[in-house]
Amino acid sequence: MKLHSLDSALMVNPFSMGLMCYVDALVLHWAALAPMRQPGLETYPDIGQAAFGTTGRIALSIILYVELYACCVEYIILEGDNLASLFPNAHVSWGGFELSPQRLFALMATLAVLPTVWLRDLSVLSYISAGGVVASIMVVLCLFWVGLVDKVGFHNKGTPLNMATLPVAVGLYGYCYSGHAVFPNIYTSMAKPNQFPSVLLACFAICSLLYAGTAVMGYTMFGEATESQFTLNMPKDLIASKIAVWTTVVNPFTKYALTMSPVAMSLEELIPSSHLKSHIYAILIRTSLVISTLIVGLSIPFFGLVMSLIGSLLTMLVTLILPPACYLSILRGKVTRIQATLCIIVIAVGVVSSVFGTYSALSKIVENLRS
């Protein structure tokens, strides 16, 4: 599935999205520090409850859990696509039933991550997953190496701004800046909380540079033929390409269990107290969740479009719409006109981006399913 000039849309002012998300992260931080905050206001759902009561907590929790679940679906799609690019001839035929390389490797990846999801103590995986930062930088450096050192070149030209794919691109950037759910937890765990704004600024600046550099390099290298994952465009015979693909393949294995664990634990709270000592119910819940991500991933195997849908529908709520809404609600009557105006503008931009991005992603998903 090609992105049809989506990279050209991604090249358009990524720093504006990063700036807005940075401002919203600060707004969320200020909401947590509001004078009327309740004791123990440490998580995003806590802020939602302070702003909108129990309904706010439940709604925010559902949004966050659905977002985590959708990320696990993306991991399955990612594994299937990249492993299929490494072993394009792999398939299974049995009694008229045939599995394509993407479906086969998606199934194998699911079976591989399943035992890690059963674990209760994820401390080992948490240390390994910290390497995800290094892995992301490694993949970007491999892209630069292929273009500059291996001389694939930057010869492709295309439309500088493709308005047709801009809504999908906005959803993708929303997904990339979707860390707001854990910002309150990070703030409360910091040894020097007063450095939180500086830490945020550094993080958003580094991410924006990586995203912009990758978009420009990828599009000038591959142009209109850019795939939903640029690792699929990189020449298969180059060492840098193999490093990038294998890094992309290994990385989700360390993240899947950590991402799914909060969703599983929330469902395990529904287990009757008389059965809490039995681990069979927890294993059944976690196994069902993993299998369901495989089914969804095989049903909608469009990595870029699914990511855009998550970014537009869920991340825009968590990142742009809800932080200023919570801030205005918690500090009701105490905000200045400038603060209120800024919050309303950000909310409006978030709503417009969410509506157009969600509609665009859904329509393209339906179009691809029909074709």
C-alpha cells in the first residue's frame, strides 16, 4: 500500500505540531499544579476526574486504553510487513489454505510475544525497551547513511504540498507526539520537578528534528513511491538497510507486553475477588487481547493509515483537545482572557484536525479494503 505523496504532506511544517503539543503538555502540567487541585492528583485520569468528575476519569481511561491497544495492533502490522520484506518467499499452503508472507509473520510475531504478555513482572522488559530510543535513532541514521554514503541519492521530486493527504499527515504527526498520557507521571517521579518544562522542550525539539529530517530525506530519496514504512523502500542488499529493518523488527518485541499490560490489568480488575488467586483468568484475558490484536491487524493491514486513524481519533483528544479543556475546567473563572483564548484556539485546531484526519483515514482504509 503506497502512501501516494503522503511524505510530501509530512514535510509541511512539522515544528508547528510539535510546538502546539509542547504548549499543551505545559497546559496539562499547569492543570495538575492548579491551586484547587486535589491531593494525589498524579495521573492523567486524576486530572480528568478533577476537571469533569467520575465521567471524565472513565472517559480518559477508555481513550488511553484504546490508544494502547491500537498501538499493539500497529506492532503486529509492523512485524508482518518488515519480516515479509526480509523473507518475501515465505508462505504456508495446507489443504487449500494459504498464508501470505505478511499474514504468516504476523501470526508468528503474535505467538512470539504471547508468553511475554503472561509475565507479571515486566521489569526486565522495561530495561530492554529503554533501548527503543537508541533503536529509533539507529533507524534514522541508517536512512541517512543509505542516502549519503551508499549514494542512493536524492533525485526524486514531487508535489511540495499535497492537500489531499494533509489530513492523514496531521494524524500521523499527532501519533508521533502522543506522550501526554504519561507526562503527569513523569513529573511526579522527577527528582527536580522544576526542570520539567526544560525537559519537555528538549524532548519535543529533538523529536521534531528527527521527524522533519526523516520526512525530507525519505521523500527526496523515494518520492511518490514511499511506502508506509520507509524501511520497505530501502535497497535490500545494503548493510544499512538490513540493520534498519532488523532493528525495526526487534524493537516491538520489547514494547508489546509493556504496552498491553495496562489494558490487561484494567480488565483483570473485573475478575471476582474469589478468583483473584487463580492466574488462569488473567492468562485467558491476556491471551484473548493478544489474539484480538492479530485479528484486527490482519483485517486492516495498513500501517500508515491505521497510525493516522489513531493519531486523529485518539491522540488529538489526549494531546490537543483535553489538556486545555481540563485546564479551563479546573481553573474555572481564574484564567486570564489571553489564557482562555489560547486554550480555545488549541481546542479548535485539535477538533478540526481530528474530524478531517479521522474522516480522511477512515475513507482511505475503506477504499483500500474494497480494492
